[in-house]
Amino acid sequence: MTVRQIRFFGDPVLRAPSARIETIDDGVRALVQDLLDTVEPPGRAGVAAPQIGVGLRAFSYNIDGDIGYVLNPELVETRGEPEPVGEGCLSVPGLWHEALRYPWAKVVGTDLDGNEVVLEGDGLLAQALQHETDHLDGMLYLSRLPAETRREAMKQIRESDWF
């Protein structure tokens, strides 16, 4: 079991769009195992590959004990009007803010065998799908905050002991 260290805000890997996975090899299989191991601890809803320092399109999820992963995920559909939802991020420890998220989301990708994976739902799953695909596009949830809230969050980050 390899629980990988989470990269924090300021690490360039978190701001760069992730590359598609073109070939399933031992390195990708090891990445998936590390993502699964890293998302398993309590309080973690998802971990994107950039959060563990890997610039590839992959993430793991842990929603109500349902743990899985998806390779090359694309957010293909959202429903409803965006609404403020309490959100935090392992890469921005200690912060919790209301971010605008759609109440329903659908992601399509593949598994290690090349089979299609479809994840869709509402609530925490919808939020996690949007949050993790944002990571793969080089975006942190802080970008979704209103300007004044974002300024306050940046102040909290600058004053944190991890930054």
C-alpha cells in the first residue's frame, strides 16, 4: 500500500493541464494503485493524479465507501443550476469555502482494460467529479470562488504553516 504525499497549492503540477494516457503499461497500473491507496483514508472523496505529482488524466474517488478510479475522464454532462456547495481540497489544507457546482454530473473515461467507465450522480459524487476533472484541467476550486472570497482564501494560504 502506497499512500502518496499530496502536493500543495503553489506546486506547478497543479496548474498544468494533464496529458491523456495513451498506453496502459506498468507505470499506469502503479499510478492507479497509488491513487486508490491515497484516496482510501477517511475524509477523502477524490484524488487526481496531479495531486500526487503526476501530470496524467486519472483520478480516484471514495464516495460513501465506494472506491474506484477512471482514466482519461471527461466531464460530458452537468444538470441543474450551479449552486454554492461547501468544498475543500487536499491540496489546500485547512480551507473550506462555498464553490459553485452543478447538482448533477457525468464523467466518461476508461479503466485499465480499456473498457468504458461512466460515473454519474448527484450530491457528493457530482461535486467530486467536477472537482477532480478541474484538477486534471489545471484548475483548483479556488478559481470558482467569488473574488472577495478568493482574496480571503489567498490570505489564509499565505498565513498557513504549509505554504
